[in-house]
Amino acid sequence: MAAEIVTAKSAASRTPVSGSTASRPRQLQQIESPTTERLPLPITEFARVLGGGVVPGSVVLIGGDPGIGKSTLMLQLAAEM
């Protein structure tokens, strides 16, 4: 008959996920993001969701429940472009 032996790890032996112990929460206004050239889209709301347009060389996955309008949205986007 086998017995299970459980050992507890001390909190000091765990390493933070970020790899740095000095990481602190920041407000969104304090975070700098690199400016990336984006291709504008004719459907402004769709462009807004993508952060202002499509990044050249990137891939965007469109997902959702069946019948929600993914194909219709892509057909409208293709017709506008």
C-alpha cells in the first residue's frame, strides 16, 4: 500500500511570474506603448477594436458564436476595401 507524502514549498522559494520582485501596478496613462504603423479600415468601429487599424504583417482572428455575423462583417470589410 502506497502512502502520499505532501511537502509544502516556502513562499521564499517561489519566483515571481514577471521575474522581477520590483513590479508594481501602474495606471494606464503611465504605460508607454510603441507606436506601430497601422493600415486604416473603412469600418471605423472595427478599426477602433483593433487599436486603430490593422498592423501590416499581422493576423487577426475573428471569432464568435454561430450566426453572430462574422462572415457578414468580413464581406462588408472586403467590399469597402
